Amino acid sequence: MSTDFSENAQHAINYALSLFGEQDVNYFLLNSYFLTHNTPEMLISLEDILHEQSEKGLRKNLINIKNDHQSLAIETISSFGEPVVAIKRVVKDRGIDLVVMGSRGRSALSETFFGSNTADLVRRITQPILIVPLHYAVKPPGKIVFATDLIRVDDLEDMEPMLLLARKFKSEIIIVNVTGEHSDLKVRNALKRLDFNNHFKGINYRFEVVRNVDTLEGINEFIDNELADMLVLSPKEYPSFKGMFHKSVTKKIIQRTEIPILVI
């Protein structure tokens, strides 16, 4: 769980704790700090100050978390470096399964962090990333929308983080294909090829095709109409998402999407 001690970061932490609970989960609370535009003689002293501030913030954050979650297994990490570099390093060193980040959503999106850093992180790590908007209520995901290009899906193994949540909360999964084509033949052939009944065993799921030449617009309209609780994206499987995690498009999707986004 990455934090800069802001309100939106704390909200993302609360959401993650509500989803995954205290049993059989190891949490890591990461704060990174770095220097910009400083002369060499200033580096050592400023780095020490920033490190002290980071450690102090983490201790305070940990106390607050432990007050509500006494049995939680959690470790704090203060790391020097830009956020993406620090997160990538911790993911590798600690064998992290999921990265949790907060966003300010439509109300006041951070131009710097959630424009470039989130986009860069998606491109540079393979682990799932959960992005939580500031004003989204902490509640179980009753309805999950999975936007995917079924035609280019080779298998369903990467869906496990989504399936884990669906089984835990008895969520409905709506598998959505946004296309500008008028024929469903390719989608029907893909459904025959993939063994959804086996992978989604015990899960309530259905398929929907959305007609829209604009993938992002089609997804957002669908999740609004369905009153969905979570959006799942798989950029490596959906060709329309190849450029989705470019800086400008990442900002757009987080700005327009008021529900948590799970990137798998």
C-alpha cells in the first residue's frame, strides 16, 4: 500500500483493509521520498530530514491502523527514490501480489502523480494494481465490470485476483466487450474457445457487448448504467488499451471513473 500520508492515500488503505481483512494477509505500508533540484552539498542533510519525516509519518499511520486492526500483519517501509522506482523495488524484493494506490477521482485529480506515475507503474510491473478514488464509499464490490477483448485472450489465468474478490463477496462479474463492429461472430467464437464455466465456477457472471467506437466512452457509460462497484482492466489483452496507460489517457480514465479500478 503506497502512501504519501494524504487523505486519498488513507482512503485507499481503508478500502484495501476492508476488502482483504486481517487473516492470511501480509501488508506493507510504503512511503517514498526523493530530492529535486538540489546542489550536492545539500543532498545529505535534506535526505536525512526527509527520511526522518517519512519514518515519523509511517509510525503515526501505523498506530492509527493498528487501533482498528489489532491483529493485522503489517510492516512499514521508508524508501528513498521516486514513487514508481520505490514501488517497483519493493514489489520485487518482497514478492508483492497487489499494489494499492489512491486517487482523487473527478473532484481534484493530481496532475503529477496520477498522470505520469500510475501510467508508468502499469507499464513497469506485472503485478495487479488497485486504484481507489477518494470519494468512493468503502463497501464490498457487489458488481464487477471486466472490460476485455475476448478475441485476444489466450487463457483466463490472469483473472484470479478478480475471481478471488468475486468469490469472497459473492459478486456478479459482467464481462464486457466494447466494439465498433456490428457482428458478434468473433466474440461468440472466443466464448466457445475459452473455458469460462471452469474458471468462473461458482461465480455469477454474464456477457455483454457494447457498441461504441470509443472504448473508454463505452466502458464509462456501461459502468454508470450498471451502477458497478469495480472496473477491471487488462491492458495486455485489450488492444484498445495499448495506449490507455499513456499519461494523458490514464488521467482521463481516472478522472471519469468514480469506482475502484483493478488493473490485472
